Amino acid sequence: MSATSTKGLMITITKNPSTSTPHTPTAITKASPAVATLADTTGIAAGDLIVAEATGFPELDGKTFVAGAVAASTVELLGSDTTGSAGSLGATPILNVTSASAQTPMCLATIDPAVEAPGTTSVGTFCDPSATIPAVAQAGTLTMTGFVELVEYYEELLKAEADGVERVITITLPQNLGYIIVNAIIGSVGWQLPIDGAVGFTATGAMTTKPRHVFP
Amino acid sequence: MSSLYVRDIVRGWLSDAAAPVKFYDTENFEQKPSDEIWSTVEWGIGFNQKLNFCDDLMETSEFNVVVSGPMGEGDSNVLAAAESLTDYLMAQKDPAGKCLLTMNAAPETFNSSLNYFCVSVAIEYEYQR
């Protein structure tokens, strides 16, 4: 067993308006991960974000994946699993690709996607007063901290808080450990102003779906 | 030890004509000060703190400004010079905004010489590398 240092970890955030490029898949495999066939994969690189739309596969539509291996006409959708899917390619499928270079790198001090711990709901009866069933856990809260500097990512966080539009925060783990994808709406940005220290900020967001760790 | 950027900028401030006490750099230099009251600087151990995942580093440390005067003449003149020099230094600003003097201690007697009466003032700084 080993523990990997966070040195080399990178964090990016998507922008609003989105800078994604639509691609039309001509085929999508039933596999884990699914592989999409495109007429041309020019401009798509490993690490790009891909949001599927109207593909005919409910396992894919509306979800965010990370481009894995990219060949001349195919791209892996890391994080997807269409094995056993009942779907088939739709009439107007779209894969919206946001390149890594179109996302804003963030120099954060900490990032904490805190998934809400599952609770229980009591269904006790006189026969079994302690009976419970699992409660539906919310996706949770994303908390990011850093030091205030007038750079692009700090301004993007302020914009995100103001416009309330969902952003995708991608955490690229070091040592080929893959990616953690966080979909969140930034709800607040606050500041810390200690008498002896640096001007810091805390950005908090509600995750719209549970974060996922995807890897090749 | 303090990095070169910090040493150069602090030595620059101490060497400036506006500094209230004449500065002699004694870091690997042999000096024979001709001023009755003079200053030098000694560098402390530096620590690097990682600020973020982009590997930005902050060096935090302190240096000691040592003000020396004649033996056998009490401490008032040397202390007054040390306090004046400290006030002058703490008012200095790095134009690049990378080195910031954050705090100074009170002067303390620093008897490292048989020829001079010395007081030392510790000055803390932060340097964003």
C-alpha cells in the first residue's frame, strides 16, 4: 500500500459562457469506458471535458466525462460505463468538448469536495422500533480556499458566484491517478483578513451531483 | 539562510544615503569601520512554506540588524541609532512587492565584540519567491 503526495496536483474551472466545441459521434461502444467514434478528433486531447447530449445512452446524457485515449477517429469517455446499456445511438447525438486549455487553472491552497454522509430515516414500528432505511444523501458542498490575487481564476470564481451558473471543477491527480470531476454552483465567496497574515478567500459551492473519480 | 533577493534588497536599503546609520557589509567581508556608530546585518535561518497547488513558495525568516558603538559610553546613543534605523527599515517597500518586512523586535544587547558595544534588532520578513 502506498500514499501519493498531492505535489503536482492541478485544478481547473470551466468558464461562463462555455467555450466547448460540439462533435457528432457516429458510434458509441457498449463498454467501460465507452468509446465514441467521431469523423475527426482534431482539437481533442486527453484530459478534455466531454458532456454528452442526446446520445441515446441514458448512462451518458447530461453527464461530464474526461477524454481518455484519443485516436484519429475515436475518443474514450473516462468515467462512463455503457456495458449492458439498452440504449442505441440517437438521431442527433452531441459530445460537447471543453479543452483543458479553455479551462482556467486555479492556484488554490485547499480544495475539499465534501460529500454528505448518508443518513437514515426511521421507519420504526411497534414490531421493530429501531428499523431504519437509508436516507437520500445530498451531493454535498465544495469548499476552496486560496490567497487573493487579481488573476483570472479568482475573477472567474467571483463571476461564478455572481451568475450562479454551474461550473465543472476538474482535479487532475498526480502520478496518473486520474481525475476528480466536481459539478458545482458557487454560492459564496468570503474573505479572511488576519491582522498578521495574508489576504485569503474561501469559495463555497453546492455540488449538483456527487463528484466522481475517473481514471484510465 | 535568507535568499539572495532578500539580502540584496535589504543591503540596498541599509546602504542608501537616507539610512540613519552607516552600513558595513560583514557577510564574508573584512571591514574596519571608521564611523563611531555603524550597522551591519546577520542573516537567519529561512523557511519555505508552500502556498498553493501551483507550488508558489513563501520564504519566512528574520535577519538581525546589529548596531555597534564605542565601549564604555553607555547604551543611549547606540540604542537611539538602532531604533532610528529600525523605523527607517520598517518603512521601506519593495517596488516589486515580493519582500515585505512584517515585524521587528525590541533591541537587545549583543555582546559579540571586545571592541564595540552592540545591540541587535531582529526583523521578520516574508518573501514570495
